[in-house]
Amino acid sequence: MERILIFGMTENPGGVESFLINYYRHIDRSRVQFDFLCNSYEKVAYEDELKKLGGRCFHIIARSKNPVRYKEQLNKVFAKHHGEWNTVWVNVCSLANIDYLVIAKKYGIKRRIIHSHNSENMDSALRKVLHELNKRRIGKYATDFWACSEAAADWFYQGEMRKKVLIIKNAIDARAMAFDANEGRQIREKLHADDKFVIGNVGRLHFQKNQSFAIDVFYRYHQINENSVLVFVGQGEDLHKLKDKVRRLHIEKDVLFVGVRKNIRAWLSAFDVFLFPSKFEGLSISAMEAQANGLPVIASDKVIPPEVKITDHFTFLSLEDGVDRWVKELVKCQSLTREDSESIMESFKAKGFDISQEAYRLEDLLLGR
């Protein structure tokens, strides 16, 4: 059995974290086991489950909090466990920090995988500069170059590295996200939205996800249909800014911020439509899960990769089309019903996004086969 050291789990249960736990649940753990390097002293997303599945979590201080101690602790993990890992797999949205690969090479880890999960800068201007600098250096430290989509590959790699990229699909367990009428009804009752048109969004509250635009769209739509609510599932640095905007528009009672929730299937089952106006994406797991639930999805065109579209009730709209065009699409969604679960499952399999199939491929890749 081969143990792989993984970086990518943080405290926030976002897209990368969902990707990792989805695969970890479905790989053959008698062949491959995962350990997790975490740059936080706090529990990371799914940590209890990671440990139950046989993984170990190694916590170190974040570089931003204490660069010296961070380097010391990072070196200590690799020194103490020297010889336990032949592969390190680094899952990130930016190349601003490639220390994990540099140290892995220093300690003789033969296989060093870098995996791109985004297609644009979502951090500060400084981190963008660091990303561009490390884009030229990454070939010295990584041996394998992976990405979740072609756009994500373009953001991380250039030249010969770009030619070597393997696309690892953000596959999900579609059946685990299938519509559950009872769960959805319970949540709608809690929200006092039994008879309302519920518009949902799941994701980090961050400018990348463009929830501010979603609020603009809802504000206009709500003028047409007062019997509607907008629900944001997730947390993030834009929470207070978004709440302030909602207050200014006087729609506090109709826009709900429910924070991070574990049972995403239940929340998707409570929605009538999934609104996803991101400014950039690698390959969104949230949009995949919404489709697995049978929801109509309205998403940003030329931003979200076209391969994300699995079902027929998926509409791409340009952000440049403006609010009114998005409102018109919401009105159309009022008459749509959920797609049939079995046909959805077949679509996921046919397009290679079924986790039960893709997990076997990942195992072989991690074992170098």
C-alpha cells in the first residue's frame, strides 16, 4: 500500500477540499492511502472523516503568520517522516507558494505533483506577482503537471510543461447529490419558504464567485416576483460587504446567508434554481453537484469551462449581457422541473464525471501506472 502526502485541505470546505474528499471516499484505500499537510493549527475541512478513512493530518503554522516557524515546521515534517512518501501531491489555486514542492525535492521525494484548481488570480496583487515568478520555476521542482480544466492548465503552465498536463476531472458521487424531496421540504419549512421560488448559490463568499452580481439580479427579479428568496450557502471574506449591500437595497428578509452547511444535497433539494455568476473558475464542483440534484443552473459564459455542462437544464449567460438578461432566464426557470435522476446519472457517466469510474484512474496515476 502506497502513502501519498497531500497539500490542499484547509479549514474552509471549498472546491479543492470537496474534490479531495470525493476521491478519498472512493479510492481503494488498500492500494493507496492519503496523508494531509495542513498549514493551520485548526481542524481542516472533513478532518474527522479523513482520520476515520486512515489518513494522518500534519498541522503546521501558516507562512503568513510566522514565515520562520513555518519553514522550520515544514522541514521537520519531511525530516521526521523521511522515506514514508514517494509522492507529494500539491493542490492549489495559485503558484504563489511552491515551498511544499521545493522541500519535497530537498528530502528526496521522487514524484512531486502540482495540481491547478483555478484559472485566474483570486488573491492580492503581490500573490499574482509571486504566481508569475513561480510559473517560470515550477518545472525545477514538480515532476507531474495536473489541472482540473484546460483553462486551469493555461493559468499555471507554459511551454513544455503545458504540453505535459494531465486533466483530472472534478468527478463527484452524483447519486449522493440526487434530489431528496423530504430533505428539501424540511429546509424550506425552516426558511419559511415553502411556497416561494428559491434561488440558491453555494460557494465561498469571495469576489471570484461574484455574489454581488447575484444580489443585483435577485433585486430586479424580486420586483417581478415578490414570492422569492435568495439563499447563499458558504462563508468568506465578502460576507459583511454583501450583507451591507442587501441592507442598502432593503431586501434583508429575502436574502439569506446560512453559512457553511454539511448536507449540501438537502440545501440543493430546497432550491428551485442554482445561480452561478462567477468571474472565473477552474472547474466548479458546486455547479456539478447542482446538476446532479437536477436543478436548472444559470452560469457565466466564457468563464466557467464548457465541460461543466452535464445536463440539458444548464444555461450559459455572459456577465456582459447585464442584469436584465439574467432576470429573464430566471423567469424561464420558473416553469422548469427537475431532470430525472436516472438520466442525470447516465449523463455523468457518459461525460466522465462519475467518481466511481474516475477514482480507478486516479489510483493508477498516483501509483505511476
